[in-house]
Amino acid sequence: MNTGELVELGQQLRVDSVRAAGAAGSGHPTSSMSAADLMAVLLANHFRYDFDRPEHPGNDRFVLSKGHASPLLYSAYKAAGAVDDEELLTFRKLGSRLEGHPTPRKLPWVETATGSLGQGLPVGVGIALSGKRLDRTGYRVWVLCGDSELAEGSVWEAAEHAGHEHLDNLTAIVDVNRLGQRGPTRHGHDLDAYARRFQAFGWHTVEVDGHDVDAVDRAYGEAESTKGQPTAILARTLKGKGVADVEDREGLHGKPLKNADDAIEELGGVRDLRVQVHEPPAARMLHAVRAGHLELPRWDTGEEVATRDAYGQALTALGTGRGDVVALDGEVGDSTRSEFFAKEHPDRYFECYIAEQQMVAAAVGLAARGWVPYAATFAAFLTRAYDFVRMASISGAGINLVGSHAGVAIGQDGPSQMGLEDLAMMRAVHGSTVLYPCDANQTAHLVASMAGLDGIRYLRTGRGESPVIYGPDEDFPIGGSKVLRFSQSDRLTVVAAGVTVHEALKAAEALDQEGIRVRVVDLYSVKPVDRATLRQAAEDTGCLLTVEDHREEGGLGDAVLDAFADGRPVPRLVRLAVRTMPGSASPEEQLHAAGIDAESIAAAGRLLVEQAIVP
Amino acid sequence: MNTGELVELGQQLRVDSVRAAGAAGSGHPTSSMSAADLMAVLLANHFRYDFDRPEHPGNDRFVLSKGHASPLLYSAYKAAGAVDDEELLTFRKLGSRLEGHPTPRKLPWVETATGSLGQGLPVGVGIALSGKRLDRTGYRVWVLCGDSELAEGSVWEAAEHAGHEHLDNLTAIVDVNRLGQRGPTRHGHDLDAYARRFQAFGWHTVEVDGHDVDAVDRAYGEAESTKGQPTAILARTLKGKGVADVEDREGLHGKPLKNADDAIEELGGVRDLRVQVHEPPAARMLHAVRAGHLELPRWDTGEEVATRDAYGQALTALGTGRGDVVALDGEVGDSTRSEFFAKEHPDRYFECYIAEQQMVAAAVGLAARGWVPYAATFAAFLTRAYDFVRMASISGAGINLVGSHAGVAIGQDGPSQMGLEDLAMMRAVHGSTVLYPCDANQTAHLVASMAGLDGIRYLRTGRGESPVIYGPDEDFPIGGSKVLRFSQSDRLTVVAAGVTVHEALKAAEALDQEGIRVRVVDLYSVKPVDRATLRQAAEDTGCLLTVEDHREEGGLGDAVLDAFADGRPVPRLVRLAVRTMPGSASPEEQLHAAGIDAESIAAAGRLLVEQAIVP
């Protein structure tokens, strides 16, 4: 499009943003208006995309990091012919695809859910990594950021990663409208302040008047022709641009325009320009055709193996069997054992250094391009990326997260390194799967099963060695459990997972000596939970004792309730979990101090079968 | 100390680090050895500290951000006479104060727990803010960072904040030993790479050979004399410095030296130098003496008030009544209503922009200096800072966190803005208090009570208006609840909190019309939970129905189990919660779609009293 047409298109996007927010009675038109010219030039002259084939491997990728500017995005979809005017005006209404913040579950052209700021660029880095190192179909990744969100550290994790990886297929377009939600940003219209920061991280930068369509056009061209570096376009804009009542004024964030009709007239009225978006280049997906034979590692029962070791070996085997599996590390691959995969499949291994937010975001970006990512760090440090996990579930992203060094069982390193909240955190994520194996063969099977699930899948692994108790051909369905001890005269069921399975078996043995028969359930699938087995155990034994190397809130003990929260009779329950703040000590001392070792289980079990209160 | 003495002291710190890790059989001696000279010069010539009076308001503050280098810290304590050699060798043993990573709960000289990387500098920023804007006793804050941890975005949130606030009382000492846990860092010994980044964020930088004690001494002097900017000292060092077997070699992270005796000999043997640390200047605390009269805001029953509004007003009143209360915002103060406090008490208000990790870290730093911080953002966005909350609980920090815009009840903005995992996340934190008020007077009382509690306190507030149902003089003890409907013939107890209390009351009214008497419990204290009331309700009515605007995992429904997890009989239970992924819709439509409105409660309640299974 030429200058005049671009200006008109920008005004159309403004008008449609005002109309959509007006119809909804809520939304962020002023944040859309600042970026309208940036969007118009991109859509008309640079973006290569087939809206009828969003899965086209040659398509450019666009991420609206400032997700609240969704009216602008939807107005652009309308200009491209992907949604019609009627649908545009369903914005933010019950049942509409056009939600307050865009999500890929609803709209096929959205790469990732946004709305929590500072996430679009890290996810864009993941997509750009895919384009550069895996897909190699030549697409570009365009991320429209707000200026306020540059205060998020995750943006600088992304800047560091993209700069270091020379992602010249990535462009960050920063809409510097100088106004955040509650007032002016830290740096106002000081484009240099942002440029200095991006440059320090190895980016090429362009400063531009974001309302001068020709200048913006040249800036995009400069980004396209810059080699070896990602480009940040820092665009000086005005919030609410084009309507005097709201332009560059505070206190109007997230509010529809009061006099929408006047505003639309001031903007030149409703238009119906249609953009012929450039076709993507012909390209084909690589990973769809690469599939080998899956041969999982096998261990003999009685061997002593850490589940983290089993994870590393199983993932490596999975990578051999499936060409679409990729692995990500947060600079602890020697601990999580992701390094096993790195040695075998270096081309599909992504070192993210100590930047857990970027690691999870990269996984989301890679999943958006069809890869099956496994991202691992210490379970404790996945807490760093919880907002990214939450948003990934809104995206419907299929990612595998692995947290090693679970619980007090790690021993001497102390509480900062102990994953003690991870089960609670991951269970609360919508549609998640939470797995916690106790031996090597079980781990291997679960690692393979995870690849085929929907949504967020979490695997918890342990640091120390534990005995292999299952044969290598045993089956471990998701949502299942294993009954490890069983008799018709069981008076108590102990439900355990991971390290506490072994403690539970020892406790059951001890109680058996005293004439108390105990059922032991290995609840390796913490979510979804095996309701049938738990209900049968409750019926048979009358009481349940849960034991977990995790805080008492939100973990295994609470998960068991899932089998009984529908109004049926509930068995008597006791929950053993980590209730104190651990210090440094050996793994055995830690389990004992936390009251989750065999001795503690046996003591609580005795009281429970005697119908006494367990203190 | 002169050059020769400093060199000797550095060697002593190395030797003691090797000895401590050797005695423990674990730990990070090589990470300690790289920074030994940096620590020696600081301790002997620049740090001003009274080890007998860690609470001295004039004391400098030291934060070991690379917390795994704890042997170095403890060796420095020994050199300063604060611990003896015998205690040094208890490192990492059960019961020792000298844990794998330092924590203030155990050691009075530690400002904040570290061990999750990238947290020391943000907390240091909080302490420096306190020194600059509140305490004004002239202390300096020294933070020893690793180079690997500079990949964490939180470090750049801190860099941005400190640069913008001109914190010239803050010095970051970066031990650039070029080796992370699993191998080389991204930038190796490229000090310029780090310098460019810090400079871009407004810092003064000094590049130095970290083993040249005179150069290090000059660098500290330069930091002390630099005005208007924080200083980053980028020190080129070698991991394992001083022992040829381990110096600058990969694969030795977190491992005691194999030949400790030879290493000690190579380092010149055991020494017993004692450092006379400089005295801090005379100073007194300001906030201890400032206390006014607390007059909480009052509302009449029947008024319609959002709990977030009540929060803002109550916090403002609390700030008037207590001179030690401070508030922090993540650039959403107009939404959380923290801005009310800002208008009244601008000197005690800290705008952290959109950087939730830095916001929570600043709260931890301010709490370490004796202030009572209230940090607020959307409940959804506190997930961004979960690792900081977790570490704050290990510190034993007393901080108040407030999450607004809870649940689907926010309406049109959609799932990215809805706090739906926050109760699970906060409940799982050790020693936390979790509060969820349903009306304005209740909110005000809880805001005031929070200030006096230990540990992490979380308050969940709502966006929309709700009716005031309690009088302003009602009492709301922590760990209590309110029985809102009660009769001797109740057949069902509905347990609710926040927005669902009002739905529960409507449902109870409807069921009453049908002849089903319903007890309604307002469980505003989600943790600790009111066990007595819940047990009585179970005994009286036989079944409980919980209803919450939160995911079904880890929230109110699970909290109720706390009253019954000691082996006593458990009532029949049904848990209503948000089980779907919401889109955009009005608040009323959202509550209905999620199945947590009055109609859904009444329907489930009917089935439950009929002893039917509730689907």
C-alpha cells in the first residue's frame, strides 16, 4: 500500500477499535489507537500470511504481547478478511471468539495467549528459535510490545536469549505511547533509554515516529534486512492518537471512548478497506515426517536408580524415537539429566541458562510450531515461571515440564532447593496432568506417555537413588495407580507417591508384623487421580493415610479428596506431609524430621486403625 | 588491612571454605574460592558492621546473592569472630545454623534467604530503598552476585529499579568466574558484556581483576564515592582459585575438593587471622517512634462496596495509624486501590512498575529493615513472583501480599486477568496466612490484623461491588469464620468466601423456601481454617458444600479438609469451583457458567441433602 492508503488503513483500525470497545462497553481502545499505524504498515506491506491456512509452515508469526490491545488485533483481522464486521462487534461478549485478550484456543491466527505482560517477547523468542534452528522455512516473527511491559524482567531474559542466538528473524515493535495503566511510564518518550538497553543485549535498534507510516515502513524494511541480530523498533506514539479528547491523556486506560460517534467522525468515519496480505513462501514442515522406533531404557527390579536419571535416559530414547521431541534446560542439565539428551540430540537441545521464564516461554513457542518440548529444572525453580505456566494453559499449549530435586529428600542443600509447593502449583493449573513416579521403569513409561497428552504435563523427579520395584514391561496409564500390597483383611490404605512409596512399603511391612494388614497404593498419577482404586480402598479398609514429600496443602493428600468430593461417604483420613521448615541434614534425617518416613507412617497408621485422633 | 594481610585473609577464607565443605561432604567450595579475595577486602576495609548488634540501624548490609557460596560467608563470619572454628565445621549438618544456603531465621547477620539465584540483588534494592528513602542512617548495601545468575530477568528488574532511583548506596559485586553449574556461562570472562548491560540501566561500572586485592580495594572505594548511581563491580575471577587441581575447571560445581589436605597445603595451610570490622556510624531507627491513632474506615450494612476499595481505604487509615506501614505497587495502583495510600502517604509508597518480582523482593528488603510492607497487584500476576514468595517464607519475612481481581467474577477481561490459582499457591507456602473477605468492613479489619502476624500474609480482594453485610464493629479473628445462617434443623452447610458468600446466602434463601434449612459459613480465614466451626457444622448437618471462585485444586474446598484430616469421621462433601476455562462475559454470566452462582449452589445442595451423587 502507498502512503495515503496506509494512513487510511491506520484510521480504519482506530475506528474499528473504538467501535468494538464501544459495543462491548469495555476494552482498551486508546492502547489500540497508539499502535494502529504500526499495525497497518505491518499488515499491508510486510506480514506474509495465509489467513485461510494458519498452519502454513511458511507463514510469518505475529504475537500481540500487549494483549489488551485486542481491539486492534481483531480490527486487523477484519481488514484482512478473516472476521467480518458483525463478529467484530461481538467483542468481549459471552460466547464470542473475540475475548478481552486473544487466545489461540479460540482463534487459529493467535500464536499464544497474552494479557499477562512481558510474555509475548519470550514466547516470540521460542518461535524464532524454532524458525532458525528447526523449521527453517524462512518465516519472520513480529512481536508488538507495550512500553510499560519492558519493566518485566522476562523481557530482558528474552532480549538476552535472542541477542545471544542472533535471531535476526525476530522483530520487537515497541509501541512507546508513554502511558501505562496508572500513569506515565518510567522513561516516557525517551526512546534512547530503551534503545540503549536493547543494544546492550546485542540487538539492532531503530527509533521512529510511530505515526509516520513511511518511516515505519522503512523501519520494518531495515529489520528485514538486518543480519545476525534481532531488531527492536522503538516507535514514539500517542495513546488515543487521532481523537483530541483522549489523545496522550492520563486516566483513560482500559476505557471505551465516551463520545464514540464523535470520535469516529473525527477519525474520518467508518471505512471498509480490505488488505491483500502477502502470501507466505512455499515451505514444508520437517518434523512431521521424522519418526523412528521408540525403545525405552529398561532396568531390572532391585537396581538403585534415581528417577532423574531415568528421566534423562528415557527422554534421550524418546528423542531417538520421535523426531519432534525437543529439550530445554535452565542451566542445570547435569542435575536434571537433560544433558543426556543434549549429548545424543544437540540439534534439538535448547540451553536457556538460568532464566526459567524464558525456558517455559520458549517451550510454549516451540509447541506453537508443532514441536513437543520437555523443559526441566529443579522443581523449586519452576515456581519462577508460574505465570508462564498459567498463561500456557490458557493458550492450550502442549508442553512437558519436569521438576527435579523434589522435596526434603534432597538432603543437605536445604529448603531453597527443595520443591515443596510444586504439586500444589501444578495441580491448580487448568487441564494439567501431574505425575510423580517412584522408580526408573515407571518414570520411563510416563516420560513417553506425556508426549501424547493435551495441555500442561508435569513430571516430578527425585535426586537420590531408589530401588526399582516395577518390571520394564509394566503399564502405567495416566489416571491410574498401582496397588502394591493387598489382602482381603486390609485395615488401612496408605497412599503414597515418589520417595514415600518406598517408605510406605517399609511401614506396611512393620505393621504387618504387628498383625495390621495394610494396603499400599502408588498414586503416581496425582492428577488425574485414580478414583476407582481409592474408592475401593476406602470401602475395603475404611481409612486412608496419605504421605507425601510436599507441603500438606494442595498436594497428594488433597488430590485424594477428588475421589470423594461428589457427596458419597468419605473415609477417615490422615495426611502426612512436610509441616516444618527444613534445614540441612541427610536425606534420611530429613524424611524423619518431616514425619514422612516409614516410622512416622507406621505410628500414624497404628493410631488411625485404632480410630484415635492423629496429632 | 594492607595488601599482604588481605592476600592472607583471602587464602584463609579459601582454606576454611575447603575445610567446611570437606567436613560436610557436600557444598560449593570452588564457588567460594573465586570470591574469596572480594570478600576479604570488603570485610577488612569497607564493611561497617557490629556483629554483636546485627539490629544496629547504622550497620551496612551484606547479601550473598550466590547463596551456594555459603562456605565463604561462614568463613568470613569466623574471621570476624562471629562463629568459631568448631561451629564452622558443623556446616550442612542436622541442627547446625550453617545451612547449605544461608537463612536469617537461623543466623542474625543474614538479611535474606538466598539459594534461588537472581533474588539477592532485588532484595538488596529493597534494603537500599529503605536506606535511601526511609531509614536514612547512611548504611551501604553490598550484594555479592554470581555471573550465571545475571541471566535471571529479576536481576534486570532490580538493575532498572536501582538505576532509576539513583541508589548510590547499593553496590553489586559480580564474581565473574565464567563457570556455571553445568559449564561455561553465556559471556565467559567478557566483563564488557556485563558492563554494557548495567550501564544501559543507569549504573556506574568498574571492571577489575577480582584476585588483585589492591585493585578490588580501589573499586570498593570508587563505589563508595560514586554519587547518584548504583555501582556494579565486575570482577574477573577463577572458580577454585588457588588450587591447581580445580582452578578454572569444569565439572566441579558443588563438589568438595577430593584432596582437601593437599589443597589446604597448596593454599598455605590453616590460618587464624581475625578481622576487626569497622564500626557502623551512630544512628537510630525512625519508624519505631512513629505511631498514631488507628481509625479504620466504616461502612453501613447494605452499601455496595468493592473489597479492593475497602483495601485501599483501610490501608490508608492504617498508614496514618502506624508509621511503619509502607505500600508497594506493580503499576496497577488505580486497580488495586493502593493509589489511595499513595495520595495520603507518598513518602512511604513505592512504585515498582510492572515488575512483580522486584515488588515482592522490595517488600522483603523493607521488612528486613523493620518496615511493614503491603504489596499489591492483580492476584493473577502474583504468580509471577511465586519463587520470591517461597524464598520470603524461608527467610521468615513478614510481608503482606494483596491480590485483587480474584476469580471469574472480574467478568469481561477474560482468564489472563483472573486470579484462579492464587489460593492454592499461597496456601502451600509454609506458615502463610490466607484471607479472603466478602465485604468492606471485614476487609478493613483483616487489613489491620495482617500487620501483626508472622510470615507471609495474603489477602484476596475482588473487583466488583458487593453488599456490606457486617457492621463496622464486628470482630474477625484470624483463624475464625462467621456463621451467617443457623438453625437447629440445618440439613446442609454451605462454606463460602468472598464473592460466593453472597451467592451462598441467596441459595440458602431459595432452599429455605423449599423447606431445606441451610447453614452458611463465611470462611474468610482460608488458612488457618476454623476447625471447630467446620466440625460442629459437620456434626450438626452431616454434609458440607464448599463453593469458591477459584480452581478446584488447593483452594477453599481443600482447606476445609484441614478440619477433618486427623482421623476423625469426615462429612459428605461437595466442592463447587471453577472447572472450565472462562472466556469473556459479564460477571453474572461468568459465575453462572462456572457453576458457582446461587442457582448452582442450590442445585448441588438439593442433591447433597438427598444423599445423591453430585455430578
